Amino acid sequence: MGQKLHILGAGREVGRAAIAVEREGRFILLDYGVTFDDNDIPVLPLTIPPSRIKAHIVTHSHLDHVGASPLLYISAEPRAYMTPITRDISRLMLYDFLKISSYYLPFETAEVDRFLGSVEPVDYGSERSIDGFTMRFSDAGHIPGSTMVLLETSGKRILYTGDVNTIETRLVGPADTSNMDAEVLIIESTYGDIDHADRRIVEDRLIESVKEVVENGGTVLIPAFSLSRSQEILALLAERLRNIPISYDGMIRPITEIMLRYKKYIRRPEALEEVEKRCIQVDSWSMRRKIWREPGVIVASAGMLKGGPALYYLKRIADNKNSAVFLVSYQGKNTPGRMLLEKGVFMENGPRVVARIEWFDFSAHAGRTGLLAIVKNLKRLEKIVIINTN
């Protein structure tokens, strides 16, 4: 009997990644994430019987790839495979997810602990075999610890990219597709129809824009995802802005601490060490009330302005024409960040934001050219399954 693919999420949507590979009634589950509806309520993937899952592979710790995983551990305990840094950051992300959305979730901290307790850590270049499947892991270049996985069974190979990036960033190197040839490719296509601007040009533009605002006496707010994007932006600012105060707020610090425990997944760990020395962590309400009143730059979560300290700062600098909001993360449909970009407000019928608003393309996903390069590199390729697209 051959293999079957079940697209449980991310088929005609961005997010909620969940792919099941079936062989003789048993499953290898690739990711199990969530997305959010227009009311910010979590939407879970389709289901398969957890008792028939022989391995659950988690490619990285963003909620759209791991957010629903604890649900599988209510009635079963399949072995999970991920890098150790993904395991430790997933714990933070899932606990925070429960704190914010527990009313809508069918699992609790006990299931999170059971899930993470079932993890068998893997590394880049690792191979594992289970129930007729061989699994090989490689660097996906998306965030620290992210993997792509090559499944082999009955002489056929399936390559699942997860989220993938093919360029070097300040945190990670590009995806490694060497020795990952396959007949079937399951590939993300979040930006399959466009190419991103040159990263160095985007970095230069951000640095010059920050200097302009601060030299005019303003405050720059940079809302950013607490996982990976914040660390990348802070590393850039710490290196290039030696005389400008840089602060950060939110869940950025504990994630940075985990990254520094696993330095081998960071391209230049000394850049993150410099962030800890050079940048100021906001750790109290008194600091939070003070920091935005002075010229400088603040990096804060959440990246789409759906909550977190970034929203607090935005409300306070919104009417200052000398200040600025520089968005560096993807802004989802119907989010305050998207509304700010498109309409100049961050709530329906709210006051117009006077502060300068700009967006900078710091994507962790490959663009069209990078994705096509992955496809062209596979010499045995027979079929392509495109996910993470609408």
C-alpha cells in the first residue's frame, strides 16, 4: 500500500500548518498549528486519531505550527521530534497562548507538559526511524532551530519544508537542502508570487529612518514578533546605532535567553550578547511610563499590534508628529497593524495617527526566487504540494 497525504490545515490558507502522511493506517504528523479568525479566536486544524500517530514532527515554535499540538496529548502520547531550542521556546509560546486564549482552547497546561515531555530532541543532520519511516532533519533557515524534514518509506521520499528561508539573516543562515532530494515536495508559498527587497537595503533604510526621527526629538516604536523578529531587529540596532537609546519590552527577554543557551542555532551569537549588554529591558511600569517620553527607539511585542506593550506605547506617541511607528512584521488581515498601514488608524472609528508610519520588509520566508531554487534543486521531483497560500 502507498502513502496518502492529508492536508489538515494550511491548504488554501496561511497558517494552521498540519500535514499527515498515512501508511497502512498509521500517521506521521507534520506540525499541528492554529490560525485566528476575524475575532482573534483560535481556529484548530482538522483531526486524525491521535492513537494512530506514530511520530509528531514540529518544524519550529511559531503558533501556526505548534499551537494545537497539546490537543493530541489528551488521549494519546505520540513521540514528538523537534530541536531542543524549538522545544524550550514552544513551552514559553504555549503557556502564553493559554494565558491569553485559554477560554477557547480544548487543552490545559497538563497537555502542554505531556506534549513537551514526549519530545525526542533532534538536530540538523539527525536521522530517526519509526514504523517503516526514516526521518532526516535539516536547517530550514526560518528562525533559530527551525527544520525541514525528509521522510522516506517504501523507497519513496517526501520533503516537507515547513516555513523556509533561503537567505542569510542576522540570526540564521539559509536553508540547507543538500542531501534532501525527494519525489514529493510539500512546500510553503507564503510569498510565492513576490520577491523581497534586498535585506541590506532594507536594513540601511530602517537605520537611516530611525536616525531621522530621533534627531528630531521623536520616539520610534518598532512593534515586532517576540520570537526571532525582535532579536533580529535589536541585533541590527545595537550594531549600527551606538549613540541612540534602545529599549525592548514584552516576551523578548526570555526568548533571547533561550536562544543564548543554544548558541549553535544562532549565526552570530555575539550579536545577541551585545543586545543584552547594549539595550535596556523595560521591566516595570515606572520604566514603561517613562521610556516613551524621551528620544530613542523601543522594540516591543506584539508585532501586529493586537496587544502587548506595543499597543501601550502606540497610544502614547500616536499624536506626536515627531515620533514614528516602524512596522517590521507581517500584518495580518483585520489586525490593528494592517489598519494602521492602510487607514492611518489602529481601531475602527479611532483618531488618525499623526506619527510617521512606515513598513519594512524583514520577512523570514523565502520569496518567489528562493522557492523556485528549492524546486529546481530536487532532481527526483515528481509532485509538488503547495501549502500556506490563499
